[in-house]
Amino acid sequence: MFDIGFLELVVVAVIALLVLGPERLPGAIRSTSRTIRNIKNMATGFRNEIEHQLHIQELHDNLKKAEEQNFKNLSPEIQASVDELKEAAASVNQPYNKKDDQGT
């Protein structure tokens, strides 16, 4: 990620030790690593959300194409999207069907 060599790390560590002192340096390192971890987690979450939204958009576009073709002679990609949407619809209905079967 960063092009930092061992010598640069040593220089940064010595400067941090001089500025912060030996008492506050461990806390500063923990705080910095926690902040970096939180930023990475936030970036990962953002990337996953964007990928999810793009997948939803792709399914929506494929569903429009399937409707335009009246769900006949669909390409394998569009058919896979339609099947995925049917499975998702069935899984959403399952919990309600189970409750109805139990009489609640």
C-alpha cells in the first residue's frame, strides 16, 4: 500500500518516541491501529454495499429484458436472474407460509 522501507519506519518510531514519550506511545499506537481498522472496515462495508446495489440493478435490468421478451427464449444470463428472483420471492414467502400452517 505505502512504499515505506524499514529505515523510514525506524525514523518514524524514533520521532514518535521523542514527541510522545514512552508513557503515551503504546496508547497512541493502539488508537492509531484501531482507527485504521475502523477505516478499513468502513471501506469494506461501503464496497460490499455498492456491489450489492449493482447486483440488484443488474437483476432489475434483466427482469425488464425478460418482461420485454414475455419470458420466452431468454438468454442463460437473463434466465439465471429470473430464477434467482423467483427463489428470493419464494424464500420471502416461506416464513409467512410456515406461520399460517401452524395456525398463528
